[in-house]
Amino acid sequence: MYEKIPLQQKGAKTDTKSEVSFESPDLARAHFQTVKKRFLDINSWELFAGEEKAEFALRDSKGTLLLREPLVGDYITIKVPGLHNTGPDGYDWVQIEEIDNETSDMKDCAYIRVRPVANPTVPEDSTAHFFGPEATSNFLIWREDKTVGAEVHGRNEIPNTEDVSLLEKIRNGLVAIGGMFIASEFQWSSFTDGLLKYEK
């Protein structure tokens, strides 16, 4: 699945990874199914990201909340605590452009790639996200033998300062810098740890 992650060309990148190991492949397989269920329930992502973290919701092009597994073309809204988007709904928007799954006796993997986009409910808007449209966030979960892992890889992360107000430029710069230098150590590490949490 790593070959699906876009090449880093400009801006910043982040790489976050968490792992948990088990006594047998069977235990790891069973836990991977739990992790995969969490992974595909995007509306519950905030529950695994700890306190005071971003809110996530799976939506269609009309902004309606979707209570199902994600599909390519669906949207995800993100609300960053303390620095909400100044648009009409306060959300940052990304669109799912790739979903993939692999399963075998030795390895399981699931992958989702998203990219910043305009708010589809207000088509004339520019990209409604603190990063520009070159950026991608790549979410990956996997099982290999007795180990289960969760990863988030940000690529080409450049603050979105095109066709936005001065206030938005300042806000996007602040949030993007936070994303570049804090997310991999705090936000996304809490998220990957939360996805992998083992509950007996």
C-alpha cells in the first residue's frame, strides 16, 4: 500500500506510526478486524483521537451525514478545536480519492487517501481547508504476522493562502504550522494509538 502514498515534492510532510504485537497471528487477526471496524467508521474517529481533538464526519456532496462505510468520492468534514474554518459551516473539507484493501494469510491492509477540496455545498468557494489542494493525508492500517499497525502520512502540506481573506490566511497558516510540527507528535499519534487500543 505504501506505493499509493503520493511522492513528497514540496511543503512539509508528517509520518506517524503505532504498533501493537500479540502472542499469535490469530489474536492479531482478530484485533485487526476490530481496528478495521473503527477505521471505516469515520464518524467515530474523534473518539480515538483523545480529548480536545478534531471532530470528523463522513458526508455526501450536499453535506448530509453518512452513516455507512466510506466510498471514493465521499467527503469528510473536520473541525479543528479553537481554530474553526471561517466558512459558513466552520468545517475544513477533504474528499476521499482512494480506498484499498488487501487480505492474505500473512498480511491484511486497508488504506484511505484524502485531499483538501472546496465545500461542495458552496461550489463557488475556494478550497475549504487549512492546507492547499496539493496536500494529501494517507491513512493506513495493517496486520503482518503477529503485529497490527496504524499509520498517518501527510504529504505536500502547504498552507492554503490562495483566494482567501487575510483572516483566513492567518488562521490557515497557524493551523497548518500546527499540523506540520505538532500533528505527527500529538494529534495523529493519539489517533493511531487510539485506533489500536486493545480492550479485553
